[in-house]
Amino acid sequence: MCPKIEKFTEIETMSTIAVTDASFEDDVLKSDKPVLVDFWADWCGPCKMIGPALEEISEELADKVTIAKMDIMQNTDIPGQIGVKSIPLMVLFKDGKPVAQKLGAAPKSALKGWIEGAL
């Protein structure tokens, strides 16, 4: 007879990283790898819609790009400097410079295709 399993705990992994105004330079601008920054807010429905897709893409493209998320309500300096006016806004940085951006939500396949094309 097999022993009864009392409790199963699922370990959730977060593939994306959270960046702040304070960590932006080190995490994004000085990164050896391209970094896609998703500017978002908790009250933004489309931002919440693309969150799971970005997590999956982050795992799938982990060797090519780092996907970071910046909450614009908690971090106002960097979004202000970049000129974030609408969200979700995704900006791809290579060698410390913004090279591509995408405004608005899209299906996972479209987001992944855009990221791969911009790399």
C-alpha cells in the first residue's frame, strides 16, 4: 500500500525580474544580455493579461534576453525619463540603449515574435 500524501506544495518560479528606479542602471543598462523592460501597474488590465505570457517567454528565451518588470506606480523616475505615457509599454535595451518598443497587449505568439525579431 502506498503512503498517503498529506500535502503538496507547488513551488512557483518567477522568471522575470523586478527592477526599480534604484536597480535600473545595474539590472538593465549594465546588463551583458539584452533586457526587455515591461512598464506596468497593478490597476492595468492589459498589463495583467500579458504578465503570464512574459513569464513563459522569459523561460523560453532565458539564454537570449532578460525580461524585467517595472511598476510605474512605485517607480516614477525611470518611466518619467523614458517618457512612458501609456502602459503596458515594453522597451528592449541592448548595450544600455533602447532599441525597440511595443505599446499595448498582444498574444504570447506575437510578443515572442516581436522580441525575437528585435534581438
